[in-house]
Amino acid sequence: MSLRHIAIPSWRKGNVPIFPSYALATRVQSKLQQDLLAWKALSVSPHDHEHEHQREHARSDPPPPTLISFTPAPTYTLGRRQTEPLSPSELARLRAPLCVDTLESRNKKSKKSFVFTPEVLHAPRGGLTTYHGPGQVVLWPVIDLRSPLHEHFSVRDYVCLLEKTTIATLRELYNIDGFTTSNPGVWVREEANQGEEEKKIAALGVHLRRHITGLGVAINFGMPVYGPEFINPWARIIACGLGEKGVTTVAKHLSDPVRVRNAGEDIASMWATQFASRLKVGNNAESESGPLVQQDNWNRWERELQIDRASEGFVTADVL
């Protein structure tokens, strides 16, 4: 038994970047969660003889643990602590056009700028407002913390699992020393004018229903974290309400632009392997041996969810 990895693609049409919407990733996550919840529902009715055959089938074929990875079009999400509605001016500020540097667009011969209008959505996590977008890879495990296919976890242990997986990924790929603090996420130390500063390199937010996980980790690999609001999405918010803390990226710790350009895919692949190893998906004696991670075909999910790439689910940049 393997960890199933669904990588939602981003691509370019000509030179124009196209990214999946946050809402599309949420659709995929919801389908996976529904499958797990349906299996659990059939597995916990011992006196319902009418559905005995379905229950036996459910017990023998639990849905596999799955990881969704993607780089979304620019999106601001509001957590559960955001109890007051945004004022019209606050909403307009977040939705103002955002110029996105996609790393590939740094070709010196190109004078084009790519602009998106950010989405503003509510998310079922703790915290206040945060940002997701190009230059970041989002990793959402969808697992049952009580599944017979792998180790069991408490909520606290699961959060630690996400943090340890992220720290190990950054260390293995880039020799970056991440750590945790009393605030959620993974942090690194960077030189500043008055010594070292702690900065967040990966955000963490989770949601659970009947031990089924949602949301996860977002790792910044190459996006502006300084500058005016037109190019720096973080300038529009106080990230997760931590006003005294800043954010950073993998790119700040690397000198090779090629490695930064490929960082999204590299991070997703390594994170999946590290997560599967810690999940101990291969230790089930009744499961067939196989790779720790099995890449799933995105085209199958487009058919399953009836997604038309040309008209829904993906966001194309405007060109200035």
C-alpha cells in the first residue's frame, strides 16, 4: 500500500502562467474526505444486517491515504479567528491586482508582467488571514487518523507529523534548518540588522472531521516578501495575526536560480516521501508491497470531477 499523491498541475500557455484555483483543490479534497467518511459510516453499524455486504466490502477496501499538492492562483484565506467581516476598503485592498513573478518570467529579454486578481475566501482553520499563491507549494494530506492502513495519530501527534515532515524536507533538499516555536508552522533564522530574526517559511493549518484530515502545510519557495503591495502579497496583511514576525522563502537561502525554479515539484516529491515514511504506510502486513508514494494521474481526476480546463478550475494571468 502506498501514499497516493495527486499533483494538481500548473502550466504556461505560450509564456502566460496558469494556476489551479484554491476552490478546485478544495473540490478534490472534499471528494477524498467524502470517500473516507462513507467508508467509516459503513464500518461502524454492527447491527445493520441490511448493509452487511457493503460493510464487509468497506472493511476490506478502505480508501488509501492521499496527498494533494498544488501551487494556487493568488488567494487570501480567512481563518476562524477572523470573526469580524472585512470592510469594503479591506476587501478591495486584498483584491487589488497583484503582479506575480513566476521565476520563469525573469528572462531578461521579457518585459511582460503577469497580473492576477486575488480571491478572498474563508477556510476552516484557526488563525486570521494568510496568503497562498505562485512561489508556494501547498500540501494537503487527506487521511483517516484511525485508518487500519497506517499508524494512528492523535491531533497533537498529527500536527507534529506535519511539522517534522516539513523540517526534514527542507533539510534534505536545501540544508535549511527549520524549527518550531509556540506559534504554528515552521520557522528559520535569518541575519538581520540587529542579529538574527525568526521568520516563517511554512504555514500550517488543519481541520478535522471524525478524524479525517483537511488542509495542511504551505511552503514558500520563491515569492516576493518585501516591496510594495502591487508585487508583495504579504504587504497587504499581517500574516496569521503575527505582526512582529515576518515571512521568508527557500529562495532566500539558495544562490542557484535553477534550483529555485524547480523547487515546487522537488518539495512536493520529497515531502510526499518523508510523510509516507513517517506515516508508515508500508508497514501493514496485509498490504501488498510497493513504492512508498504512488503518483496519481491528474487526467483521471479531471474526468471524475468533470473539470473543463478551458472554462473552470484554472486561472490565467492577465498580461501587462
